[in-house]
Amino acid sequence: MPLPLPPTLTGDRIRIPIVAAEQQILPGAKTKLWTFGGSFPGPTVRRRAGHRTRVTFEHQLPKGVGELSIHLHGGHNRSQFDGYPGGLTKDQPRSLYCDISRALTPRQSGNDLLLSPGASKTYVYDLTERAAFQWYHDHRLDRTARHTWHGLAGMWIVDDAFEEALPLPRGNRDLPLMIADRSFDRDNQLTDPFSEQLRPPADGINGAKILVNGAFMPHHPVGPRRYRLRILNVSAFRSYNVRLSHGLSMVQIATESGLMPKPIRRESILLGPAERAEVIVDFAAVAGESVELRSSHRHPGRNTAGARSYEGALMQFRVRSERLPDHTRIPRKLRPLPKWAQGAKVRKPDQRWEITLGGGFSTKWLLNGRTFDPAHVQAFPHLNKTAVWEIVNRTTVAHVMHLHHTDWYLLQRDGKPPPPWEDCLKETFFVYPNEKILLAGHFSDYTGKFVIHCHMLDHEDHGLMGQFQVVHA
Ligand code: C2O
Ligand code: CU
């Protein structure tokens, strides 16, 4: 199948109905999905930084789906528009893993922020962040994995003047690629892998087929020139160690948090759930050939549970043979770190987050000894201050920790300086078994409650989420 390119929306007032739809994913019967705007991925929203954007999401899925909560992943958003998970409701009267009181008021549980079936909610985004490749997805308590599995994910690109001034490929040579794994039954319908039997630490769900932009092993025509590939992993658990066939290398220019200080040539790039990498690929050396984007195991690597990457082809680029001029290039320097990150120093952390497995009878993922509870805030960082936080993994599974609200600068991995491709801003980080990472982050935008969680979606749904509240100093 040709690579699908979701429609792009650029207006300041956007309406996205959340609807059931059928899509051609595999040859044969179409697959029923829950979608943003009728497609998976949903429409790609493309806006300039600093331009206020109002998106009205209309929940038109059947009542049985229950409440939703939409998160713009990577955005610096106000707490009430950040996709707060919420608590127990009539539609979700219990939580399998999280210990949440039914007595909380809608405000205390965050249920006042949810999107109910039949209702709509307008999210206001000011896009105060730098240009970056983001995405949006459901974030409801206990059900994030299920909702995204069924199709509730879309891409979002923030542009700004700094990036536009660089001679990078643009237009149809700027390709967003969303990688997702899904399993299908004999009628091409999504399976339902969310069994209550799948308990931590064995609750990571892998799909059998890998999709790119919602198609299985698609192909895409390219010219023998430079392209910018924006690669995003939205799988619930799987990681990919992406590389190109024909020995083509990739030059990484950006992470989740936008452009890096300088480009880095890479043979392969490991992407855990929710991580992104933007790379420049020059197809000039392979004119007339078919190049595969693949994922491979890592040798040697930390191939522990949770970080074991898929092995196989993801998609194909069919490179045309006619010569074409290429006026793009990769600048030697990209985007300097912001001042606060340049000045960030290794020091004793202001806050520690410790991941453990516990709960005795029914095992759960714990963050600082507890599962997610909207009534409990674990940290109170100050607005307009740089905080240093440590995340420690005391389990035998790798986790991919994501922090809402702002971008982070990795100071250390296990006491050592980060590798060059992590010496930049990011917001989603692998934390390997028994490893600790030290991060600096600047809370520049809004006060309010935000979550920190593992982006392996079953882990998140099974307790591995906490929250912090940004307050005035
Ligand atoms: Cu992409 Cu809190 O999530
Ligand atoms: Cu995890």
C-alpha cells in the first residue's frame, strides 16, 4: 500500500470529531477503528509557535467507550487542557490498579476536565514551546492503552521562525511517520489484548504487525535528494531500533523537544514508546533503488525486557532515478540549548522518583511507593525555577518515563554524562533496570497539576504514574 499521509489542519480554530471509522490497513477487509476525524493517524495539526490554537474535540463514539481526555504530548499546556487522567466515574466505577476514592469531588478527581460521550470540549493551546514534532492521544485513567490501540492518536507539528530560516528539506520532503504495532483477527479487526490476566511485570502488549501512518508495510516515492523524516513511536510497549537498508546513514537533527544543538550522524536510533527522532536522509546515493526503513535488535545493547526492539522491515522508500537539484543542506550548528539548560549543573536532586513493583496480592507498578491517585501530589516545583530531578528504576524491566508540562535536559545516566544524542532537550527517557537518570527542567509556563508516568501504556494504566504541581515560589 502507498504510505497514507493524514490530512493537515492549520487553522486557529479546529474541530476534530472523535468517531468510529473503517480504514484499509491490511489487504482485504477494512478495519474498524476509533479515530480523530475519521482516520488513523488523525489529522496532522501544523501551527506556528506562539499562535493560539483552539481545538474542539467532539466525542461521538458509543456511550460504552466512556470518558476521554485528550493530551497534546510535548506541549506546554495549561493544566485544564493537558489531558488529565481523571478519577472514578459512573462509566468507570472502579480501577483495577489505582487506589482512588469515589468520594472525591469532580474537581478533586479531575473528572470536571474529562470529555464525556456526546459532549465536546475546546482545548486552548498557546504553543509557548519551541518548534517540535508532537502528537496527541487519549490519556484517560486505566484506559489509555485501549483507547490508543483502537486508533486515538494523531500528529502535531509546531513550526517557528528559527527553524524556517534553516535550509532543511520542507514541503513534501518533510515526512511525519507514525509507527504503531497492532494485532488483527482473521477478519482484519483489531484484537482485544487487554486481559485482566496480564499483570505487572508481564503486562507489556506487543502487536504482531507494524504499521506506518496506519498502513502495514507501506511504500512511498521519493526523489534522489535529502528528506526530513519525523519518526514517532506510538506503540504501547514495543521499541524500534530504526535504521535504513543499503548502509544509508541518518543524520539526527531533533528529538521530542525539537532541534538539537548540533546534528549527529547515526547508524541506528532506538525509540521507545512516545519518543521521536527527526533525521535527514539523503537518497542521492541510491537513485533508482528501493530502500527499507527497518528496525533491528541492538548488539550489543541493553536488551532487557522493555528495551528489546522489533526486528524487521517497517516501510519502503522507492527512489526515483532522475537527477534533481537539491538546495537543502544540514547546518553544522542547529539550535543552542536555552540558557537555563546551558547553566544546569549536576547537584543533589530536589525530587526523586523511584519505580518499584509492589502491591503484594495483585502486583502493581509503583512510583514513590504508590499508584496514581488524583488526590495525591508528590512534588511542588516552583514556577520560573530550574529543578533537578532524579528517576530511579528498581525493577527488572526498562521503563520509558515521560514528564508533562516542560522539556528536560539530561545531566547524567548512572552518574555519567549522557551520550551525544541525549545531550539536548527531551521529554521522554529510557530508564534501564537499576539505572538512575538525573534531569534538569525549567517550569516556565503555567502553574497547576501535571503528570509524570511511564509511556509504556499498560504500565501507565497499571499504576506507574504520579503527579506534581507547579506553584508560585
Ligand atoms: Cu503521551 Cu502523558 O503522555
Ligand atoms: Cu514502564
